[in-house]
Amino acid sequence: MQWELAESLSKVSGAYREFAESSSKVIGSLPGRYREFTRRRPRDSLEDYWGLRKAYREVWCSPQEDRQWTSVDLSEEDSESGRRTSYG
């Protein structure tokens, strides 16, 4: 049983290695604009900062009509005793 497990692990690691090598070749062969898209930006770039600010503006500056509040009764009634339990 242990020998079979060891054999299967080596097969899996070999398959993973083959996949990793082939995927890097595929990404490298993509046209320039797609290759550019797959590169990672620095974490503290201005694009990240302004993108986050824009997302906040879209959420917090939206018209009041877009925001609707609904009251929900979170209490449950026990069918046997008839008591209500409130959760909030």
C-alpha cells in the first residue's frame, strides 16, 4: 500500500512539473497585450489606489433611491411552547 502511494505521488509531481513548464511556454507565446495583462502590478501602485477610490465613490455616492432598507423579523416562535426567541 505504501509503495503504491509513493509511486502515485511521483506520477502526480511529474504531471504537475510538466503542466507548469507547458503553461509558462503558453503564456510566453501570447501576443504582447495579453502578456502585459498577465504581469502583476506592484501592490502600492497609483492604479490600485485610484481604482479603490473609484470603487468607494461608486458605492457611497450613488443616489439614495438605489439604497433600500428592509426590516426583517429575526425572531423565531417555538411551535411546542409558543415562546418567541429574538436574535437581534
